[in-house]
Amino acid sequence: MDEVTISEEDRRLLGLWAADCVERALPLFEAKAPSDSRPREAIEGIRAFVDEGKRTARLRSLAWAAHAAAREVDDPAATAAARAACHAAATPYIHPLATPHQSKHVLGPAVYGALARELAAEGDTVVGDEEIRWAIEHAPTAVRELLRRMPARRPGRSRLETLYYALDEALRH
């Protein structure tokens, strides 16, 4: 299996972009579970990583806590928003492997954020597509270059896979 080089600067820029993408969807979770701060804490954790550059056990715990919050909330848009936060907090831990699975970790925060906003708009795909466009416009060069070192995603059948593919395809070109 091929490996890709991922610098600490790549990880920080990816984390910053991921946090920015997720914060656009996070209010959807907070509206349904106002007393559950785990997804917000995950975003605060990734922002601390961006500032300090240290991958800590706490950051990994914050990612898992956001994942648990996603399982516990009873609303599809809120679930997707919490999953986006989980993916964002986990971005510093992507493996330097050239696999589609690792590219999924690069794209996950933006894709789940877009899905959350789309679900909140009663499944209006225009909303999800607009969110993907926002993510593309705000993606740093380092994220684009990191993604180009990994295998391209293939189109899928589900809406989630369609969003992954659209973002992947656009960031590579």
C-alpha cells in the first residue's frame, strides 16, 4: 500500500478548514440537543490543535464523544452535524495511506456538514450542493494537494456518496 506525506502544517490547515465547514452546520445539532456540548467541544478541540499543533489523547476523546452524540440525538440533520464534528476533530489522525478510506476522512467534515444542512432543508439537494460549493471555495491549497495524493473517489448511489464524489472531484481540479 502506498503512503502519502502528510505534514503537520497539512494537518493544521485541514483541521481549520474542517472546523470552518462544520461550524456552519453545528447549530442544527445544538437546536435539537441544546444541553449537549460534545460536538461544539470537538470543534473547540480541533481549533486548539490548529493553534498548538499537538495531537493529544483529549482531542481523540472529543472526536469519539461527538460520535456518541450523533448516535444519541433523534434527528437526522442533527446526527449528520455531530458526525461532521467527529470527523473534524479526527482530521489530525488521518493515516498517511493512499486509500479511498483516508480521503473520506479528509472530506468527511464538509460532506456531513452539507448533508446536515440539506436534511434540515427537508432534503433539498440544492442546499447540500451550495454547501459543497462553499467548502470548495474555502478549501486551502494544502487540502487540495493532500487529496490529490490519495486515490480519487468513485461515484456512488446514495446522496452521501454523491456529495463525497462532488467534493472530491472539484477539489482535485
